[in-house]
Amino acid sequence: MTAPFFVEIDLSTEPLNRLTRKIKGYTDLGRIVGRAWPVLFTFESAVRERHFHEHLTAADIRWPVASTVRPRMVDHRVEGNMPGPAEAVWWPHRYQCGRVRLIDLDALAQDRPVHRRR
């Protein structure tokens, strides 16, 4: 099984409203390819991740978006015993049942067809 997606690695260099506006570009790209693939965001902190979801809600984003907090790296090694990206670390926007595995994001997005613009 494959689970296509787009990914954004947040380095905290852009305001959250800019990240929210980027989703329009992914929406446009999804219309070109004809599929609603999720956009995955990784953040350095849980606080920034939570604020991002608040921005998504305020902007009424309906495109499939999920996020996670990256493990902290120390001397090029993951600090602590953190699960990997395939595990249940992804928080889908507008999903209130906890974090899900990467492969489960495909079911949430349902790889649904998107009407192409003409």
C-alpha cells in the first residue's frame, strides 16, 4: 500500500499565517494531479504545532493536513526514546481522536478525487 503526501519541515522561520496560506498552493497542486493528498508539517515544539492548528481552524482549512513534533537532535542523535514518523505521531487537523500512524492518514484523506479546474 502506498500513502502519497506532501511535506513541510517547519524551522520556525515563517509566521504561522504564512504556513497556513501555503496550503492553497498544495490545494492547487492537488487539483492538477486530481487527488487530495495530505500536507504533513513537522514542528520543533508542541506549542507551535498547537498554534498552527488554531490558525488552520481560523482560516477554515478543509484540505487534509496533519502535523507532528520532531524529536530533538543532540550530537546528530535523537534525544530520548521517541517513536519514528511511521508511528502514531501525526495529528490530523479537525480530528479529535488522538494521533494516528502515517499509513492511517491515507484513510483520512481517502485519496479522494478532486475536481480539476478548467
